[in-house]
Amino acid sequence: MKRQRLDKYISNQLIISRSIVRKGIFRGLAVVNGEVIRDIAFSIDGEKDRVIYDGKEIGYKEYVYILLNKPKGVLSAASDRSRETVVDLVPEYLKRQDIAPVGRLDKDTTGLLLITDDGVFAHNCISPKKEITKSYIVSLDGDINDEMVLKFKQGIVLADGTVCRSAILERIAPCKVRIIITEGKYHQVKRMFGTVGLGVNELHRESIGGLTLPETLKSGECMEMTKSELEKCIFNK
Ligand code: URA
């Protein structure tokens, strides 16, 4: 656990501006291990030290892990000048300075998206080397056939020559399929179907590894998960 300055620690945990926290610390609102601390640069070990600010005990979490049911029309980015981003949908109590989506879903794609400030975890989730499965429900403008299922299994070659890994295609209803891929190239699913002459009308991510979007999580809603819960689902499914 890395040590942190008292003002930064309190400000991050309670989502209060650093300048307000500093004034509070000078006024004697911060208590560390039972002692009032007025030094804003006092060094804190969030796992060991007991910190109370303005009467509230602070429970330290080094990183935050958020699962979002992404709605249509929202950008997969940490910030944007004018357009709404997935980070705008995170409730204030879960918001932190450095949170960002883990990979991207297109603006018109819906479904499971992770958001975190843990860069190593995010990297592991999207690294092609880890071969984590991503499962999507796709509404198409036509039906698939056995030949397409075989082509996807053998590895689709995109229009620009990029070779995709083997993908599983399952027909679940007329013009509706589930596709399971283990990589995340730009517009991958749409481009894969483009090679067999099919257009994607709707795209919804239902799972990443063994982590499936909970049915109770409505479009636009977020929930917090722990790192170990996520790792168990995603990496040891
Ligand atoms: N593939 C796409 O084409 N778009 C997405 O949003 C995700 C996968």
C-alpha cells in the first residue's frame, strides 16, 4: 500500500475538494489514530491508520471497480468536451479522479462495461494475451447460415486484411445471434459481420469472461464490485 498525504487521502475518499479539506485539517477536523493532525502533508497508510474527518471514519479502498449497464448514445471515454460519457453516469459516491472505462464499446452499443482507476487490472482485462471471452447479442439485418458459422470459427479476415481469432457464433432467433470473441479490435463485431454481408442493427455485450451483466442492473445504472469478485469471474471462470 503506497503512503499518501493526508489532504489527498481525505479528498479522494470523501470526494471533497482538496482546498476545502486543507481548511478542515487546519481547523482540526482530521484525527489520525486518535490524535488531531493539522499537517496537510502528514503521511497516511490507508490500510493501517484510522482516519476520521469531520466525525466520519474513512474506509480506504485503493481502487474502485464499477460495473455499468451502458445505455445507447453514451461515449466510452473518461471525459469529453460536450458529449455525455460513461464516467458521467457513475454516481458521485463512486467517482474518483482517474476512473476510466476498461476498453471501449461503440456509442450505440449497450451492455456490460467496467470502469476502474486500477490501470493494471484494466490492462489485464483487455490484453489479447489473456484471451478473455466477450459475449455479445447481435441483431442483424439478415440471417446467418452454417457457412458463416464455420467462417467465424476458422477466423474471419477483415476488409483491411486483419485476421481475427476463432469466434463462436450461435443463432438464438431469426436475425439474432450470440457471438463470443477473445479480442477487442476496433468495431470488431460490426466489421466481422460486414465481411459476410450482414449489417448490425443492435449490439449488446452480455458478459466478459464469466462475468455476466446482472438482470437487476437497469440501463444506465452502476454497481460497485470488489477486485476479488471481478477477478474470480473474469479470470477463473
Ligand atoms: N464490436 C463492435 O463492433 N462494437 C462494439 O462496441 C464492441 C464490439
